[in-house]
Amino acid sequence: MASRDTVLVTSRDLEDTLRIGETLGQLLNSQHLVCLSGDLGAGKTTFARGVGRGWGTTQRITSPTFTIVNVYQRPDDQQQLYHIDAYRLHSSDAVFSIGFDDILAAQGPILIEWPQHLLSVLPKDCLWITLEIQDDDEQRLLTFEATGPIHQDLLQCFNQQMVNWK
């Protein structure tokens, strides 16, 4: 674990990645925007699946690669979790054609895979998570970086949860 602005977590396998995501998901609220970065196969959608489980959706989290945006509801309060895959978005026109400004204004947390395609329109305050495949192909290094005060608070809470995790 590291400072308040950056936290490093090692996932030994797929189940760890799900559980780490679940831990973060339990902490999310409508102000949170989580950017998931990493190579193909790094585990972004697996991590998002864990986030959804921890956040409380009973729907299966799937990759929105072709639909671009998936929306999941939490059954107890009908709040929505937005999951965006920006892999195919390469212009600000494309970003806004999916209703990105409406999603940012909505009352639900947002997960974005391939956020580097949205740099020009992303809010400054978000949580970046970079997933890197390690030598044994099962293990992942997850680097969590908060870029503003709302997400620094989230990262601090997450870090406290992770200290007690194992």
C-alpha cells in the first residue's frame, strides 16, 4: 500500500481481482467516476464485475465493447451504475453521441474502460486504476490513483479496507 493519492494492490488470480473490485464497489456513491486502464486481457471487465457485485447490482456485468454503455440497477434503491467501454470512441463527437454529458450528470457511479480515449472530456477528479499483467499471467498489479479530493477520500477508505482484507 502507498500514500493517500496512490495505492498499489497485487491480485494473485481472477478471484482476487473480483474481490478487490467488490471491495471498491461497496464504497462507491453517485459522485464517483472510476477509470479502468490496461492492456487487452488485463482484467478490466473482471474488475468491473467485482465492482458491480460490491455495489449491489444483481445483474451480470458484461463488457460493453459493442454496446459502448451498459447500465445496471441496484434492486434496493433503483440507483444506476454506468459502465462505459471507450475502446471504439476516438473523437469528442463520438463521446457525446453516446450521451456522455447526460451520464456525467446522472445520479450514479460511472466505470470507464479505456478512459484514455476520453481524456479531453473527463472531469479532473476521478479514480484511475491501471491493471498490469505480471510475469505469471495470473497475477495483476493494480495501481489506484486519485486525481482530486472526492476520489482521494474514496481511495483512503479503500486503502483502509484493503489493510484488513487479507
